[in-house]
Amino acid sequence: MASGGWRWLRGLRAVGQPLFQGRALLVTNTLGCGTLMAAGDGVRQSWELRARPGQKFDPRRSASMFAVGCSMGPFLHYWYLWLDHLLPASGLSGLRNVLRKVLIDQLVASPLLGIWYFLGIGCLEGQTLDESCQELRDKFWEFYKADWCVWPAAQLVNFLFVPTQFRVTYINGLTLGWDTYLSYLKYRLHSRVRSSWAYDNLQTTAGGWGAGHRQREDPARLLFDVTSARSLLHLSPKTEFNHQTGG
């Protein structure tokens, strides 16, 4: 039984080996990036479907993720080749150069890929450049802080022990969880939209509970800006006292 399993693994390796040689490696890395990014979005959407009854799976959203992932594949392919040429290192004996590569990757590739992601998805989904740039400003630092929590350790292992031709595949293998997070960051509901959805869902679930006490509110009203409303409704102690006393 064990020998049969080893034969199966050796056969699988023989079949897959050409995919990591020559020009085929570029295609493998490109399609791998796109496929894993689309898979991460699929995982995220499956969670959303359970959490938000009535929402439907959006294949165009996953297609956009796939396209942007494929566009990143060639960059990552040549990026790792360039880093290995700039700072050759292997194993613990080259730890100093490995640490330099991790730092360069975090300071150059990570923010560049973050910008690429938000602008690329925005372009494919019809956002204007101004809208995409505003979203980037709103979410970039959250993305970049999370990136520093995840990728330095993963890249340390990558540069220490993974052969050059398998670097992008190794990263793709780890990115399913990361791409799920990217999908969440891109497509999460704004808090005021969530409030509207939660209110509507509560009304539906409760079968109109409380309808005798008040009319159902206009859904558009539920999309108000909480911060603006709070500032408009805020009363100083003096103003509130005058209002209560009629003075």
C-alpha cells in the first residue's frame, strides 16, 4: 500500500515537473495567481451567502479577482528572479541576504501589489480613478499593517528553503487565506449599509413586529451618515436646558 502511494507521488511529480521549467513556469505562476485569488473570493462569497440571506453569488466579482491575480503573476515571476540575482542566498548560511530580501519585498513589492489590487479591481468594476484612489486611501494602511503581520515570516521561509522555480507556487499555496481577506477588505459593507440590511432582515424575521407602534421607516433614511447626524443632533447642556424650559 505504501509503495503504491510513493509510485503515485512519483508519477504526479513527473507529470507536473514540466510546468515548472522554461516558459511554462511563467504560465504556471500566472494562472496560479489568478486561480487562487478567485478561489479566495469564492470562499469569502460563500461566507457572505450564509451571513446575508438573499445575497446571490456574483461570478463577475470572482472573474475580476481572477483577472487581477493573473496580471500579478508575471510581476511576481520576474520579481523573485530579480531578487535572487540581486541577493543570491541559500539556507541559513545566507541569512543576511535573506533578511535583506524580506525587507525589500515588504517595502517595495507589498505596497505596489496593494495599489495594483485596489486600482485594478476598481477599473474592472467601473469605478472612476478618483473613486478607486479614495478607496485606496481609506483601506491601504489597514491592508499594509495586515501584510506586515503575515508575510515577513512566510517570505523568510520562502527565501531560505524554497527553490526559485517554486517560489510563486509556494506563495500561491499560502494566499488562499490572504486572498479571502483581500476579498473581505474590498467588498465589505459600509457600517451604515450593514445597519440598513440588519434592520430590514430583522423586520422580515419578526414578521413586522412592532408595526402597531410605528410605521416602517423609509429604507433610504436608514442610509444616513451616522457622523453627520450625530453632529446635527448634538445639543450642548445649555441648549438642552433652554429647550426643556422653553427658554
